[in-house]
Amino acid sequence: MNETQIEKRRHARKQINETAFVFDSNTGEKLGQLLDISREGFMLLSIREITVQQQLNLTLELPNTISVSGHHLIKVSAKCAWCQPSSFSHDFGAGFQITSISEQDNVALQYFIRDF
């Protein structure tokens, strides 16, 4: 997203300081690493370009200090709002808007944003 685009976010973004991956729920393919997240969307660093407006079913593997595995999985449907070459690597930055999330996963996401 460039500086000339109007900021449309209504909720603060939470920076992810630990490794958190995003997977395509249908294929299991790792799409990239989560960089930040809010109640309405997230940004990831992807090894491949993602088509803008593409709707995907995704699994977010969030860090979780309570879980034995060290991660909490949240499933969402999300639409790619933008994708552009990264300014700090050979990857792509992509922004997603969450379009669908279960009530249980939404509660878990809210707790993660608040507490982690």
C-alpha cells in the first residue's frame, strides 16, 4: 500500500513479533508470515504475489503461550486488498480484509489482539 492511498482501517494493528504463518486452508500451502493483525484484517509477507481481490480461505497460526503446541489456529475467509513487492526483501507484502470468521475464532482473535 502506498502513501497516497487513504487509510481505511478503523482498528489499531497489532505487530506480530514472533513467527506466525498463514496457510491456504484448502491446499495447506504456506502463503507467508504474518506481520500485523487487527480485528478486520492483517498483513503478511508472502513468497509469491497474491491477486488483488482474490478471496481465500486461510488458517492463521498465531503464537499462543498457553497452548502446548505454542500456536493457536484461527480460520478466516479473507480478500486480498493489495499486494506489492516488499521494500525489505524479495517477497511480497499483502494486505487482507477478513470477510468471514466464526464466532469462536473471532473471540480468540480479540483475546490475542488484546493480550499477546
